[in-house]
Amino acid sequence: MEQLQTITVRNQVGAVGLIAGTCIGAGILGLPVETAAVGFIPSLILYAICWFFMSWTGLIFVDIFDKARSCTSFISLARFSFGPVGVALTAVVYAGLFFTLMAVYMRGGGGLVALCLSPSPPLWIDTTAFVVLLTPLMLMGMRVIGSVNALLLCVMVAAYLLFVVVCFPCIDMQLLERAEWGNMGLTFPIILTAFGFQGGVPTLLKQLNYDKGAAKRAIVVGSLLAFAVYILWQALILGTIPYAGTTGLQAALANDQTAIAPLQTSVRSSWIYPLGTVFGLCALASSFLGVGISLVDFLAEGKSLRWRRVSYLGVIAIPYLLAIQNVPIFYPALRYGGGLGCLLLLVVLPTAVFQKSVQGHSKSGIYILWAFVSLATYYEIAHFLN
């Protein structure tokens, strides 16, 4: 009872916000474009399936990290459960996922910077402008990043709400009725990235004094809130921008553009495009700072201050060199790097640890999780071959 009394309403609300805020990142700008081919109703079903299984793995992580309180990250969890081999595999997947996401944020941010300028500058200039603007903030450390991200979140929420109010009357229901059921599986893996909050579970447990009930409630409510935001955003984008045509979502995917670019020509309201641009820049900047400092912490864990400075250089330089290449990067990186990385790190890892920890109990849940992993892997391979 004493432990439960220490969990205040403020702590619980903050925990819900942590989960929802981690889910709603820069991927929201690309998911409607990537999933537009299947239509709104099929994508809604896929979102629901991915929300269920990703929330389930989040609840599994709560039990795992509660039992192994000395584990404060995926690396320490892999070391605790599988030894050096598990550490090596997890480290490779973790670094690959986060470097890929950094390249996605740089390319997406550069693209939005280019939309704000006339005439549009070369790719490397707008990408460089986005990186140069945000890198000094990342170098200032977590305290500054936390304050900046709080401000970005407030602006993002305000822009999103205004976007909904202005855009909702513009929705064309005929656009939402379009459905391509045969291709829905190909968008399956990338939607996993919409619910990638599991890395924050150790922080969540500490924030809630290892109250598992409060942590699980926060995961369910926070992920449900993110699910609602994603579905409403999906309806707004797919309901206002046609799929086909030179200014449609299909062309945006081919041109490696986010969902913001087609708004300029597809929606008549003068408010929607600037609101969407502000929302997109805030989402990309917030994700860039959060993922960037997390990757630095990962690379510099247990190392000297000099190595930490080298880590900052690597975290910026490696994805930057990838982002300025004049080839499509945003969606391939989000699809294969993000989708595959989330599948391995956030679904396969907890399922394997869960299977190892289950002794003498019903294993039906494990079989269902491995079936989900197999299905997602199949569609990841099918999308790659397609």
C-alpha cells in the first residue's frame, strides 16, 4: 500500500505522456504515404494489429525489467539473458536502427526546409541547414534537450489540433473508401515503427517506483492515445490528398517526400500547409534530438569523455553522409531499417527472453508471439523482393 500511495496522478499522467510521446515521432509524417497504397480501412486494421502486439511486448518488458532491475537497457538485458553473443547481436541491431533513423530525420527535415525556401536549394544544402541548426542543441546535453523537446511538443500539439480543426471539413469520404486488400501485408512491418516505445520501459518503471500495475496502465493508455492520433492523422491525409496523380501520395512516395509536400497543391485552405510544415519540423526535430542523444549515450557507455566527443561526431557524420546522397532514402530507410530493426529489437528480443523465463506455465502466448514474428518477417522479405 505504501508503494501505491507514492504514485501520484501527476506521475501517472507523466508516464502516459512518456509512452504516447515516444510513439508519436517523425514516422507519422511518412506512414500515411507508405500505407496509402492499401487505403484507409486496410491500414486501420493493420494499425490495430500492430498496436495490440507491440503493446503486448511492452507489457512483457515491464515484467522482464521488473524481475531484472539491474538491467537498465536492451544491452544489459541481452547480457543478463543471453551473454556476450546476445550483447553483440543486440548492439548491432540497436546501432543500425538508430543510425538509420537519424538519416531518415535528416532527409525528412531537409525536405521540409526546402519547401520553406524558394527556389528550392540543392539537397545537401537544405539537409545541412537542418543538421547545423539542431546539432548545437544536442551537444548541450540532456537537460537542454529535455527543455527544447518540451517546447517542441507543445508547438507540435497545438499545430496538430489546429490542423485537425482546419482539415476535417476538407475530407473527401470517397478517398477514404478506396481499398487494396491484396497488398495490405506489404505495409505491415513499417507500421511497427508507430509503436516503438519499449526502449522507455526501464525509465517508466523507475518513474513509477517499479509499480507494475501503474506501468502497465500507462502503456495501455499511452499506446491507445498514440493509436488514436495516428488513425486521425491517417484519415486526414488519405482523405484530403488523392493517391494517384502528379501531386498525389503515390508521387510523394516515388519522390521520397513526406506527407506534408502534397498538401501544398491538394488542399485549398491556406492554413493547412503551413500548419503541416510546422508540425512536421517539430516532429522531426524532436525525434532527431531524442534519438541522437540516445545513440551517443549508447556508443559512449563506460567510455572516456574524449570517446564521447568522438561519438557525437560519428552520430552526426555517418547518417549525414547517407542523407545527402541523391537517392531515395526516407522510405527505404524507414521501411527496412526502421521496420526490421523494430521487429528484431522490440518484438523478437522480448519474445525470446519471455520464452526463456517461462517454466511450467502455458506457452500459448509464446506461440502466438512467434507466429506474429514469422508473419511480420515474411512480409518484410516480401516487400523487399517486391
